[in-house]
Amino acid sequence: MSETPLRTDLPAAAAPAAAPTTPPDPSPSRRRRGGRRRLALAAARTAIVVALLTAWQVGVATKVVDPFFWGEPTGVWDQLVTWITEGTPQGSLAEQIFVTLEEAVLGFVIGVVLGIVFGIALGRVQLLAELFAPFLKVANSIPRIILGAIFTVAFGFGIQSKVILAVVLVFFGVFFNAFQGTREVDRNLLANARLLGASPWRVTREVVLPSAFTWILASLHISFGFALIGAIVGELLGADKGLGLLIRSSQNNFSMNGVLAGMVLVAIIALVAEALITVLENRLLSWRPPQFHGGAAVE
């Protein structure tokens, strides 16, 4: 059965407000100020990292920091160079990175889709929210390390256990944001859409989902980090490939430089993913006017 067409014979006052127009581009001087501000922030962040690494290396050289327990920057760098040029005991470094990325990306995508679907469904249907709320609270309260151990025993050392753990970690963050975003939809918009003859599915698709979209996008910034944590924890518990196994092998060999080198690789992956998600968010929300804080535009 086709959807009921929207009624057009109603007074103009009942129609929803027109969508905001796209704001004009910022002035050249404002863009220049924004560019200089970003360069200054990048320089300040780089200076902080350099200062911390220098203090760490000086601490090792002066015997204040024990490199056996805390490693040292030059040792971490040498370990990374060795892995890149000679490979790891488990194979090439690229293979370890690819395995972990595959697990994290699969867990991220599945967890995001499930979180959005269940979040909007429970946010829209009060009966479903009341029915499943206790189960979701119990599931969310279980420590993830326990779930990781259960999944490793149940699904083995393959990719399945890591992906499932990543899905669980991603799901709850996206679910609660989608659920809250659905509950925060303007009631006037919902009433106007129903008054104009929109079906429940059309209201969800054309009113609820766009309104909750910013909530959902906000959850993506932390969700990939959770997916990466799920993959790494799963590999630490049991795996034959991946960065988690590389870190665990370094730990078993009392190589703190190897542990820290693995952590550096994980951090780089997380930062690259965060940058890509930010680019995606800016493209999808390009209609949104720039926000200003302290006289400067916040992107």
C-alpha cells in the first residue's frame, strides 16, 4: 500500500517552518584568522609533545626513569623501525595493522547500524523502551573484559570474537545517543507532520532521523575508538594476528619499548579515524551555520 500523500489544503500556519538558508562564506579576513589559529594550535601541540619526549629521554639518561619499566623514546623509535623494515615475529607489520583494522571497522559498522536502528525504534515506541530497558541496563553493566573472555572461548581465536566484542562496545554508545536524540525531537515538528498526513514511517524517516542525526554523528567520534579497543582487547585475550597480539608478545618478552610502540600505532590509527569522521561530519552537516566561541569560528 502506498503512503498517504501529504495534505496541501491546510492553513499556512500549520505548515512546518522553512529550512534555514545556507549561511554565506566567512570573510577572507576571518578565514585568515582561522588559518593562523589552527597553525598556532598545531605548533603548540607539537611543542608539548616534543617537550614531553625530551623530558622522558632526559629522565632515562639521568637514571631518574628506569627504561626497563617505562621504556625510552629512542627505544620505541628503534622498535618501530625494526618492525617496519624487518617485520614482526607474527609476520609483516602491515599484516598486523590490517587484521586489527578489519576487526575494528567491521565491529564499528555493525555496531553503528544496530545502535541507530534500536535507538530510534525504542525512542519512538514507548512499549519497546519499557520492555527492553532492564535487559539493556543489565547488558551495559557487564564488564567488557568478561564479555571478551566469553566471546574468545565461544568463538575461538579468529576474527569473530574480536568483531563481536567491538560491536558490543560500539552499540551502546550509538544506541543511547540515537535514543536520546529521538526523544529530543521537537514535538511541534512531529505534530505538524502528522497533521499533514504523514505516516509513522515517513515521520521517522523525514523528521525523526534528520533531527537525531547530530546526536548520532556525535557518538561516532568515540565509537571507532571503542571498536579499536574491542579489537585490541580481543587480540590480547587470544589471537594469532594483530596489534593486540604484538603488544602481548612484547609484554611477555618484557619489552616495554615494544608495548609502547604498539600503543603508538594504535594511537595513530585512532587519530586518522577521528580525522576522517570529522571530515564526514563536516560534509554531512555543511548546511549548519558556523558556531562561534570567543570570537572565533568553531569547526
